Amino acid sequence: MRKPLVAGNWKMNGTRASVAALTEAVKAGAKALDQTDIAVCPPFVFLGEVSAALRGSRVGVGAQDVSRHSSGAFTGEVSAPMLKELGCQYALVGHSERRTYHCETSELVAQKMVAVAKQGMIPVVCVGETLQERESNHTESVIAEQLAALMDTTETWDALRHAVIAYEPVWAIGTGKTATPQQAQEVHAFIRRVLGQKDVGLASAMRILYGGSVKGDNAVELFAMADIDGGLIGGASLKAEEFLAICQAARAK
Ligand code: PGA
């Protein structure tokens, strides 16, 4: 049985006051939603406060990125042990905004996944194709390349056992264009097949989230699909009521 996960990616949004209010509202609303794992991923600077506010609640905390290194002369970076100490249970790795704007390669994403898993946290590894790649029929080869880096060595494979995968078609992120439930299901099933070529047990246990313009009004039909185990939510996670409605739509598989 796969317990669904819904994670809110707040991206680079919020002030101390708005983040505190959003955190309290999500915490209060999440009490009744024990069928679903719920997490929020605030900007780094708010992680300590959000994590303290959510301690003992049903809502987990995640970072939006992490360094592959554990310490040292890496100006501006934040390490997995630091995130662990702040109370994070999750860290996103390989979000398409990181891959695109910060030139993160699939190999780097795999190293970040390893760094997160080594601290006993859950890496949420994002994969997804651009519009051009979809239109030129390359969706599966792009996803396969992104997955291959995660399955490459014993070290990455061991880390992958602790990970969650988020399928986020780049063309659906923040655009208001959602993949249809069928389009999303096809890719989720493909991801499970690829993992299954190496380990059927891991493939059937892996939680695969959908992300890309999930809203309160399309979450039910997306989350009803056989291989969709929750969501990674951007814009809609900034409104507590809408985020909680999305959490409520998640179903165990
Ligand atoms: P969106 O973002 O829900 O605003 O499309 C999703 C994401 O980037 O994780």
C-alpha cells in the first residue's frame, strides 16, 4: 500500500509574517487529514521557524534544494546535515527550475539525492520533459535519461530506495496547463516500468507524485489515476485552503 504524499513547494515566496500565517493554517487543517503525508517546502531562510512551528504536527518540512557536499568552502550552499539539524524530513532535488536556471545535470541531481538519503531524509527527485521534448516525441527518452542517473551505481540505487519521484512536465509548471490525467498516468506507469526493470518490489512501492498546475479542482481526477501517489504543488500551495483541498483529494494505492 502506498500512502500518498502531497508536498507544497513555496518557491521564492513569502515574508516572515505571511509564512507564519500559512504555516499555522496548514497545520490546523492537516489535523483531520491522516490518510495523507503532507509536507511544505519553504525558502531556506524560513526553514527554522517553519520547522519549529510544525514540530509535533502532521506536517513535515522540506528544503527546495540541497548541496551535494556535506560542508566546506561552497559559498551560498546549504548542506543536507544542516537541513537535518533544522528538522527537515524532505528535500526536493532536481526541480526543473534548478535544472534549467542553475544548469543542474542528472548526475548532480543523483549526487544530491544521495546526500539527502544519507542523512535519513527523503529526497523528492523531480523529473520531467519540456514542451519541445514532448512534441518531438522524446518524453520517454528524456525521463529515462533522468532516471538512469538515479539508478546508475549501488550508492544511487540505495538512496533511491528512500526517495519519492515527482513527475513534473516542465510545460505544466506554473503555466496553468495541466497534463491530462491520462497523459500523467502514462508517464507515471512508464517510470514504474523503468524502475521495475531493476527491482519490481521497489517499483511497486515507489511513491510517484505529479506536479504541474495542480489545483483544488483538478486534483481529484489526477490523484484517482492508478500510478499517481499525490502531488508536488507550487502556486496552489501558497493558499492554505486550496492546498488542504488538494491534500484531501489524495488517495492510497
Ligand atoms: P505549479 O508548480 O503547481 O505552480 O505548477 C509545481 C512545481 O513547480 O513544483
